[in-house]
Amino acid sequence: MEQQGTAGLFLAIIVLFSVCVIMVFLFIIFQKKKNVLLTKQVESQQQFEKEIGESQVEIREQTLRNISWELHDNIGQLLTLAKIQLQSVSDNPENIKDVNDNLTVILNEVRALSKVINPDFIANIKLNQAVQLEIDRFNRLNYIKSDLVIEGEYLDLDAKTEIIIFRILQEFFSNTIKHSRASILNVMMRFTDYELVIIVKDNGIGFNASQNSTSGIGLNNMKKRGALINAEISIESEENKGTQLTITHRFSLNS
């Protein structure tokens, strides 16, 4: 009996020791997986912040380019016209009204530009307002006939999400103006309770997606940035029928 009791105790100790070893082993595995997960989360957050910073810089750079174009193509031409009008006023005093009207337009254009230059203005405007500023500029400078339509109840997004989305749109706009030879650009923002879908279409020359790599128009970069905010990015195009960008951003439960 004493030997059986000793054997049972020894077996119990072995079982207990084995359980402890297994628990320690499982704890170590859990900690390793936890550390890997935390590391990936930190890296993802760092990448997100890096992309936010790069997007902000690119938006500012594009804004400065826009201002340069507007000063040259719009305000410069208006000032040249005002100079010509002033030279003719001495011979035709009745033209003074035209000069006054033109100077009023110039003043309004300068005021509009001063708002865009203000960092606080850019930082505080919403996504729809930022897009509308781009649309208005295209129409004002006769670059392309553009419009913005919003369907559903407009919902404010996280500021960093809006920065990413606006930069994606700005990149597509830039390529449309530079390369598509389009005359029409339509932007639609559709809000539902669970997602925002943005569809941008132009009527430009397009391209054959099966033969032409889309990397040249920044699709890979757009998709990479979209992934940071859980947004799906797709571009569809057909030769001589234009190009369409679709951004689908599904809201998180706590947004």
C-alpha cells in the first residue's frame, strides 16, 4: 500500500509538473504572439502617421502649384486686361465701369486665394468643402467642366481619414487635368448609414486596362493609402470612354 501511495504521489507530481510546463510553454507562445501583434500595431500606426504627414505635405505642395497656376492663368490675365482698359479710359471715359468691374473680380479672386493660403483654413475645412474648392477652381479657370453631387446625409469623418481621401482625389484630379484630355469631370459622394462611396468620372481618352499598366496614374499608391483607412480603391477605364475612380469607405462601429 505504501509503495502504491508513493507511486501515486510521484505520478501526481509528474502530472502537475507537466501541466505547469505546458502552461508556461503556452504562456510564452501567447506572449510572443502578443508582442508580434503589438509590434505590428505600432508599425501600422507609424506607417499611418507617416502617410498622413506625406499626404499633408503633398496637399500643401499641390495647393501651392494651384495658386501658381491661378496667379498666372487667371489673375495675371485679369490684371493685363485691367491695364489695357486703363490705357483706353482717357480716350473713352465710359469704359471706367468695365475697369471697375474687372478690378472687383480681381479683388474677389485675391481674397479667395488668401483663404486657400491660410493653413488654418485648409486644416479646418471638411472633405466636401475641400473637394468643392477644387471643383470651383477647375470651372473658374476653364480647365474642365466639373460638378460635385452629394447623396444622402453628409457625415463628418475623422480628420486623418479625410486627409487621405482628399489626397487620393487630388491625385486623380491632377492626372485628369494633365493627361485625360477630358472636358467633363463629375464627382459624386454617396453617404449611407454604414459607408461612403465616392465615384469620380471623366470623359477623357481613357486607356485599355488589359494592355496598359495603371501604375502610371498612381493606382498602387492610391490603394496603399486606401488600405490605411479600410477603404477600397478601384479604377475602371476604357479607351475613348473615360476613366472612373471609386472609393468605398466603410464606417467603423465607433465612428
